[in-house]
Amino acid sequence: MAAQSNGLGRYALDKGAAYARDRSVWGKPIGAHQAVAHPLAKAHIEVELARLATTRAAWLYDQNDPAAGEAANVAKYAAAEAAINAVDASVQAHGGNGMSAEYGIGH
């Protein structure tokens, strides 16, 4: 579940960042505005931290370490929270298009 949530978070961030780079308002990309860029950057950090937690849990499991179960639970929680925040940041970056089926984020 952690790996799936990490993938979802990365997918959402890819979509949000691409839209923020491509969508231009008043002659510059919307990603140049802090109100758009900062939530995406925060979500990116959260997803990367969740990926590290997932990697750690997998490593502990491979080492037959008894702490692997706890680490897996930490990774699942961190990855789910990061994915939720990444999807939200991407939907917000898309504005009114965030829930449109053709953009593939909120639908």
C-alpha cells in the first residue's frame, strides 16, 4: 500500500507540475507564482519522505528485522498522507480544471 500511495503521489505531482509549467496567465507560467508553486513543492517533499520510509521498511524486512512491521505501518501512513496532499495540491494548481476528466487528476 505504501508503494501504491507513493506512485499515486508522484503521478499527481507530475500532472500538477506539468500544468503549472504549461498554463500561462498574464504572460508567465502559473507555476511562477508562489501560491501555486509552494503547495506543489511541499507535497513533493512529503512524497519523497514517504518514499524513503517505504524503502527503509523494505530494507528492514529484507534484513528480517523485527522493526519491519512498525516501519511498514509508518510508511503506509506517511505515503497515504503524502498522496492525499499531492492530489490536493495538483487539483488546486489546475484550478477549475482540477476535477475535469480530461486532466486525469480529480476524476
